[in-house]
Amino acid sequence: MLQLSLTTVIANVTMLIKDSKFHWSSLYLLLATCIFCCIYTRPVEATSSEPIDDFFALSLEDLINVEIDIASNKKTTLREQPSTVTLITSEQIKYTGAMYLMDLLKQVPGFWLGTDTIGTFSSSFRGVWGMEAKILLIIDGIEQNELAFGSMVLGNRYPTNLIDKVEIIRGPGSVRYGGQAALAVIRVTTKSASQLGNAVSYTSHLGQGGNHQTNVSMRTAHQLTVNNQPMRLGLSATVGQGDYSDKQWTGLDGYQFNLRDNSNSKPIEVNLNLDYLGWQLHLQHNEFKQQDKLLFGDSGLFYAPNRRYTQPNELSFLHQAISLSKLWQLNDALSLESKMSYVSQKPWNSQGQYQHDLTRKLARTRLDLTAMATLSARSNILFGSTIYHETAEVTQSYIFDPSTRYQGDSQSSIDDAAVFLQYETVFDWGNLTLGGRFESHEYAGSKFVPRISITKLWQRLHLKLVYNEAFKIPQFDTVASAQNADTPIKQAETTQSWEIELGYQLSDSLALVSNVFLQQIDNYIGFNPQTASNATLGSLGTYGAELQANWHYHQFGLNASYSYFAIEQNNIGALRVLGSENDVLGIPNHMLKIDAHYSLDRFSSLHWVAQSVSARYACIDDINWVCGEEKAMPSETDMRVFYQFDNQQWLVNVGVERLLNNKHVMIQPYRGSQSPIQGQGRQIILDVEYRF
């Protein structure tokens, strides 16, 4: 009966995906299918791979001793990780009330959100815009950055009700993770890959005038017995819709229209996970469609017939992936893991008015081999190798000639090979981590990057000294854009990063962590407003500090962080703010973030999530669509407040989103012709999840 009901779910979800339009009947069909599936399968009590069920019930010491391995060879506590790291667990996600991954990142030290071209959204980190191949996003072991430019496109996608945990390296991760991890690494584990049980959920944010953002999700995961061996099977799916803004938009030339009913975002996501005899299979289908009338801030004027759009176009991203991995424990001291993956994508595709259509497809075939050797009770070493082959093809475009896009052709391919090593050992004076990666890329050339980390624990005190080097591998269309504008990228973008972290647990209920950083990016690859293309722009260096406090006392929990950055060096005109050497466009120098939680009783709690950021500079008006004179936008303070009921079967959130700030803005953090976009206004929150 389990096999029959899962087949039914997959069939109905497939039908939903093939339908290019969003219908409310599809939501009801998905809900009905989920309920049918769960009724006709044996209920399994929800459990997690992590031994953490309720953070209110744990001491602060228990929380900071949760073990992860995003930066280390073997699992260690957060304080022992050889990088500055953040862990967001399923319970913590629940207590933030965040709807999408983008909302969750707003609470992480150093991160802030902004807008890019065609109404897309992403994140900066420590004063640097990270969208294009600088921040790596991984979900269930599969990289999500699109293959055309390497962009991490966020927005109303990746719903948090399907996420079990988020691990973040707040700093370079190129030694372990390659050429798209120069600023940070975000590793997401979904609930269908890590938990057992069934759940259906409905999330609704209702704004003024009936403006509505919703998503409906389901997940089911069970452990079966096949040939007397356990087999774990998990499936999750979600569909959503809703405008990313209900406000008036004003272009640099003064042209205006309302984004309500012109900015509908429609995410569809399906994940299938299978674990049997040490083999792990992951299947992903992620489709994201969004209405657009902005284009590059010109609303259609830049391209023939040079007329304003009178109706929204459709921008789409399609990501489909499969990975198969196997872990072999060869003996007590040596293990080997192999992984094969294939990713097929159609990013930045569009169908629009005036035949403004663009069609491209890209693919990556990849093989990873890693070996872990325990050398002694105090030391171990991790070896890894990666090879991949990427292909790109563009068949239709209104922006450029598709027949000559890639060095005179409509198709291109690239090969890449890399090896890395990370050695960990324990001395009486501290833990030492040494690592290095050598990568040979067909276009970017060969590059070696090292890392070194020293960590030391003294009971309640810990210290980290971290040095990293990183590099950026430009993707197909980044390279093509620069070459076609006669500004070819001749050198790899490189990053150097120095960090010091100091943490102290003052008591069983209060812990403080502080870190200072300096990062230098040379041969910065970005958008050149003079040629309207990608180019090597110059050097950018930032420095700053991040402070965190965690206080848990009986029924009360408080997490607070303050982030600051300033400019150490900036000779890039596309980012600079004239007359203010410590600022760059679009990114706040000061950020204060607080989330507080109070447990009323065993099932009920109150939650307050707030951010306050300093003034940001933005391009507001210019008839030439470049920038004109930068203007300081007002500082912003915003908060989400909600009541939560959770009895382990039903989860209900009721509250208000953006309680104080009805006019928050997303700013393009470079001179790229896009004026600020006002986000959604104040909304009523209603989230319902049923677990069985």
C-alpha cells in the first residue's frame, strides 16, 4: 500500500509540474493526495537524524555542543569547527517563522538581501554582493547555483517548512567546495532526506487589499525492510504563488507602474531521497517562474522595438538533478566515498512581449571521490578529487546573437579537474587544520589555494585563527558577456581572508561569540556599466566584526547579533559611493538582528524576530540608466511577531509580518540600471502544519 500511495503522489505532482499555469485546484489535489498517502501508510513517529527535539528543553551547553562537519573532516562541535560557522536547526527555523530560505538568511550575521537584474533577489555577505558565483548553495549534497553565470537566485523559493537544518561557513570554502565558494557556503538538508514521518503544511501571508502569498507542501518518509535490510525512502513536494511586491515601482528615468499583479513568483519543488545498503540516491526537480516587467530597469526600452512592456513577461529557472553516492568502510581507519551526479538546467529563460524570448540549456556531469584516513587518535586526513564536464547551448535570444554567443558558436563545453587535501591534528596547544586545493579549469586555468586554521578550547572559552584563500570560476555566460564586449576576463578572481573568533560561555544560560575579519578580493569580476557586460573590474577589500549573544533562561530564549563592515580598499567604480569611502552601493554597514522566544506552556509560545540596518546608498534617478548621484536611503527597522501552537501533531503560527516597516526596499548593490524595489508591505501570517 505504501508503494501504491507514493506512486500516486509522484504521478499527481508530475501532472502539476507539467502544467505551466498555477491553479488553486492543483493545491487541493496535492493536499488530497498527501492525506490519502498518509492515511494508507503506517504512521511513523517523526524522528530526526539529530538527537535534538526541543531547544527550549535543552541547556545552552547542549546547543553549542551539537556536532556538524561542514568545515571539518569529522563531526565536531561548533566551537571546534575550523571556520566561522552558523548552524540553524529545524527547531530554530520553526521559531523564526521564516517563509523561504531568503527570509532565514536575513537573521544570519553578515548576510543581507538585495536585488539584481530582471527582478531577481540574492544575498550579500560582509559588504560584498554574492549572487554571481561567490556564495555556494548546496541542497542534499547537490549544488544549486545556476550554470550560466553561477548565480545563487533566491526570492520566493526554497520554503523553510521542508528544511531540516542549514549549515553555513561564514567565510571562504574553496578548499573543500571549489570555485563558487569564495565568500560563504550554505548547505541545506531537507526533512525528506533526514527525518521520518508525514506532514502537510499550508503557509499564507495576506497583505493589504487581499494580496496573497501562499505555498502548500507535503513530505513523507518511511523506513522499510527489503531483503532483511532497512531502506529509507523520502519524498517532499511544494507549490507556491504570490507577488514579491505590492508597491509602486519607479525606474531611474521616472517611469512607474505597480508591481502588484506584475511580480507573481511560482516555485515548484520535488525531492526524492533513497538510502539503502549505504547507497544514497537523490532526485531533484526545482522550477521557479516569475512575472517580470522590469527587465534591466528599462521595462523593455533597451531592446527592439524599444517600447515599454504593457504586460508582464515570464522569467524561468529549471533545475533537475540526480546524484548517486556510496560510502565504503574499508577498515577501521579508512573509508571511501564515491558520488556521481548529473544536473540539467534552463536558467534565465524568458517568454515575453515583442518576442523578447530567450532559451538556453546547460548541463553538468560530475564525479567525486573522497577518502578519509584516521592516522592516529589525534590526527586524520581527507583526500578528495573532482572531475566534471559542462555543456551550454543557447538557441534563442533577443539580447545577443545566439549563433555566436560562445566564441562564435551557439554551443560550448568546459572540463574541470581538482584534487584537495585537508589534514587535522590535535596538539596540547590546540587543534591544527591544514588544507589545499589544486584545480585546473579549461578556461580559468590552474589555481592552488591553501587554508590553515588553529582552534583552542579552554573549558568555557574558545579561540579560532583562520586563514583562507579562494578563487572564482567564471561560468559560460560570464565569460561570453565579457568576450563579446571586447573586455575578456584574463585572470581568475582570487580572495584572501583572515578571521579571528573568540567565544566565551559566561554561564549555563549565556554565551558570547565575537569575530573580526579582513577579506581582500583581487581581479573582481562583476558588471561594467560602461559596456553593459561582465568584466574584471579591480580590487575590493572589506574588514569588520560580528558579535553574537545567546541567552536561554527557563522559558525564555534570545539570540542577538551585530554585524559591521567597512571598506579597506575599493577601486571599482561600479560599486563605489562617491564621497563616502566606507560604503558600497546597496549594502548596510551596520546590522542588528534579534530573535526572542517565550514559552507560555508546553504547546504555546510567542516569537519576535527583528532586524535593524543602517542607511544604504542606492541609485534613484538617471535618464541614462546608469546611476546618477547615489542617495542614502533611510535606515530600516522591521519585525515579525507571531504566536505559535505546537502539540507535535499540529503546528499553527498566527502573527504579523513587517509589523513596523511597510516600505522596505531591495537595492541593487552595483551600477546596473535597476532602481530600488519595494518589497511586500505588512502582512497577516497564517501557517498550518499537520504531522502524522
